[in-house]
Amino acid sequence: MPVIRPYRDEDAPRWDAYVAARPESHFGQRSAWKTLTERTFPVRSHYTLAESGGAIRGVLPLFEKRGDSLFSAPGGLL
């Protein structure tokens, strides 16, 4: 059964490897997009991942704007 949990900084290499391995992925789903967006705009990230058997099975890169709306990084749920 997959475990859904928040992204941690140490997840970056595994997160990026998962994104890179998926043919339907988008560069905006990589962990660097999180850093770039947080430094450029007044947003908070809410990155979430699903893992099972020690492997990442899905990623959801979200940002919060002004505390009342969420929007996805380019590419969205993967």
C-alpha cells in the first residue's frame, strides 16, 4: 500500500530520478522548479509524494498563493 507524505529536501535526488524516468514528465515537475518558484514568487510549496516498497510511485508539486489557493507546477500530478 502506498504511503503519501510531504516532500523533504533529502528526497530531491529520488524525486528527480522518478520524474526523469517518466516519458510523460515535464521539467516543471523537477525539484529545482520548487526552489526557483519559491525564490521568485510569494508562494509556499506543498510538494507531496507517494512511495511504496522504498520507491517513489507518484509526485504532486503544488504551491499555495496568498493562503487561499493552490496551483500546480507545470506538468501537474505525475
